[in-house]
Amino acid sequence: MTISLPGSSKKGFSSLFGRKKTATTTKPVSKKQLSPRQVAGLFDTNVKAAKRAKPAKLNESEMEDQAQLSSLRGALYSKD
């Protein structure tokens, strides 16, 4: 007596017990995708442009630390 199992006989038991793909991967239709900010701008006209962050100035102790590290780095790589 034989039992017929669902699925292709070429795949064997892996098709019976394996995970099934439910989501299909698709390539985007357009070549240049919109950024999230641009998509938000399509629906809301009050979207503001992102401001670039300005680097902060170093305080006095940070400048001293930087100078000390530079001198140590110079001493490390000197040939004397």
C-alpha cells in the first residue's frame, strides 16, 4: 500500500517539512528611489529640509589633550 504525499516527488521530504516562502522579493520599478523625506513631502507640504550639523568648537582642555596626543604620536614615530 502506498501513500501519496502533496508536493513534487523530486523535492522529497524537504518540500513537505521545509519552510515556505510567503513573501516574494521584487525589484523596484523606478531607477531612482525617493528618500523618506521626499515621500513625506508628497503628502505634507510642511516638511522642512534637514539642517546640516555644524561641528562644535573644542574647549580649552580638549585642545590641550589634542596637543598632548600629537606630541606623543610624534615621539612614537620619531627615528631618534
